[in-house]
Amino acid sequence: MESTILLGKILQRFDDKKVAKVDRYSTFGYLRETNTAVYVSREKGKNSRISFTDIIKGIEAYKYNPALYNEAPVVLRNFGITRVTSPVWTLLHLLSIQDYQ
């Protein structure tokens, strides 16, 4: 499936649920969306801007190797996602591993 379609699904689920949460990890709240990014609130720390480019990098990584879905957020650093690794990882988990296969 096209990465942009998967991005749209992630954003729609995030907007619908208003939170992204994976057990034992931080929760991120939906604040707003622009043409290039989604803004999230953090349980601890400042609100963050998450670019669609970073989310698509994560989508591409999971499509390339779906087993990465079961790894910790730090695995996304290998794909150039830094500073927002945890929120991107959590957003990617709004879909199932099957969506990336």
C-alpha cells in the first residue's frame, strides 16, 4: 500500500482517537494538523511538531522490514528519525503490523 495512504490512515485514527498510546510507553495527544505536520502533546515535556516526512520515513522502514514493528522506538534512529522518535513510533502503532506488509 502507498505510504501516503498509510499516513492518511494514521492521521485519521489519531484525529478520531485524540491519543496515541502503546502500553508501557508515553501517551501523545492530538493537538492539530497542518499540510506538513501533526502537533502532539506529551505526557512529559513540551508539545512537539511531527513532520509527515518523519512519519513516512517510519512507514517506509516498516514496509521494508515489518519485523521492526516489534522493536523499541530507538530502532527508528537508524532511519534518520531523531528527537521525535517516540511519538513517531507511537503513531506508527496506530496501525497493525499487517498494514505494513
